[in-house]
Amino acid sequence: MQSTPLVSIIVAFYNIESCVRYCMDSLTAQTFDDCEIICVDDGSTDGTGQLLGQYSSDPRVRIVHKPNGGLSDARNYGVSISMGRYITFVDGDDIIAPHYLSSLVNAMEGRDNRMVISLEVSMPYSATFDPEKVVWSTQGEPLQLNRQQVVEEILYDRIHPGAYAKLAPREVYLNHPFPVGCLYEEIRTIMTFVRALEEFVIIPSTIYGYIMRDGSITWSKSISVNRLEQYQTAAETITNDALDICPGLQEAAQYQKALLYTRMHSQLPVGVVLPQDVKEKDDEIRGTLKSLIPQVKKNKAVPLASKWRMQLLVSAPYLYDELYTLYRKKIKGVQ
């Protein structure tokens, strides 16, 4: 590894020892060598730190251990010690294609005002997961978008707001750190990063593997009213920020808010007695969604399946829960 690598890959790990090997194997299999792989062990109490240590012989790998501070704090710390001109984030329970970095760097073209965004593919978690058996798809040439276009793509859920699967100049993350102590920080911050940059390039290839795993924030089997309130704040933040950047995207912002409110309800565990404050917050969530649906239905850019999903949730929430549980098990592979 050179003293000043072109790219820093920042990966936060916290108590995910079953994921370390497949994630690290995919990171160290990169065909692009001008990089450093910063592994931030965020106070793990299982075997995560020890497993990471097995990769310390790779000159590209830097392993740091810190007290637990949450995902945002771990990412911010990784940024603060990074040396690369550009940064990309990978979640510690996900994988990347061998050509992930080379694809992002080629599309960056040495710019300092650009973000490169790739597509991700969802995969069910398995204890015997083998990254080498994943078939990665290529769908065409990179596409350049302006700021309004990328905001619209995010609002219509065609680009995921997650920090992963993106490459951006290090200065962006230094100047705009992730909010510490918050959940759904990626939804809250994506428009901040968009505002800080001028050019955006989409790589229409699935080169990032998002692993759907029980126990993750997205697929947790428990819920609290605080978590729902944080999701609600994130939904308000991303839509308000988007409209501040592009006031003409009212319809797209309404759809994004409706989609996030639908996902808020979908976070609730099924088949358990919910705390009273959670039930009251869920009633509020579905009430807000109901008020948004009439406008969403008129929006021709919204997929019909999304319209039906939202209508089903407000009209027959118990049927929605049964169907969504089946969807999670059969399609997403999450129990």
C-alpha cells in the first residue's frame, strides 16, 4: 500500500463475528490495489476483533479498536484517520464485487466535485456464504446526472440513500460528519452530501451485495417508540432537504415520505404484543400515510405495486402484516 492511497474503504464492525470472513474476503479480493481498508471495531464484545486481526498481514488493511459509539461515530472516526483522496463505505455484514473499487474509480475520473453511485443487489444471509459464488451483473455505461436528477432518483427510490455503494471526495465526509447517536443517519444525511457536490455518475451495475440478516437495524425483531420517532425524523429530514434543493419535486417528495412511513410500520414485529406507546405511534404513522395516499395515487411516476402496498396497509393492516411476513421469509430470506 502506498503512503497516500487513492481510496479509503471504511468498514464499521460491531458484534458481527459471523460476517467478518465473507466481508473481509470480498474486500481483500479487490483488483484495485491503490487503497486502504480501514476496519473500525466499534467496541465488539464477541469474536469480531479477533477475526479482524487475522487480516492484519495484508498491507492494505488497517484495524482499529475503539469504545462503542454507534455506526455514525465509527464511520466518522474512520474518516478522521483515513488518508485516501476518496472514500467509500462498506457495511461490515455486506460484500463487494472484486471490481467494485475499479468501477467506482474509473467513473470518478479524478474529479473532486463528483459522487459515483453503484447499484446493489440484496442477498439472504447464510453462515456459509461464499462471496466467490456471487454472479455480478453489468447493465450498461455509466450515466451522468445533475443535482436535480439525482435528488429525483433518490426520492423515487431508484437510488438508495445508504452511505454504501458510493464513492466521494474525503473532504465531503470531513466537512459533513454523520450525526452521532442517531438511527437512520443515512436517510438524514444523503441530501447534505448531494448539496455539497455538483456531479453525479450512476454505474448501472450490481457491484455491492446487501446482506439481509436477522438482528440488523432493518430486520430487528424488536421495536421501540424511540426508533419509530427517529425514523419519522429521518423521513421529514430527507424530504424537507430535498425540497430545499429542488422545490419543484413536490410529488416525488410526497412519494418518498409515504414510502418511508410504509416502511416504518413494516419495522414492527408481527405476532407479539406491542407496547402501548408503539401502538399509538403506529396509528399516527398509518394516519399520516392515509393522508398522503390520494396524491401518491395521482402520481404516474409511482409504481402501481407501491400504490397497492400503501393502500393495503391503511385499509387492512393485519392482512398487510401477514403478506409482508410471508414476503420477508420467501423473497428476502429473513425469518
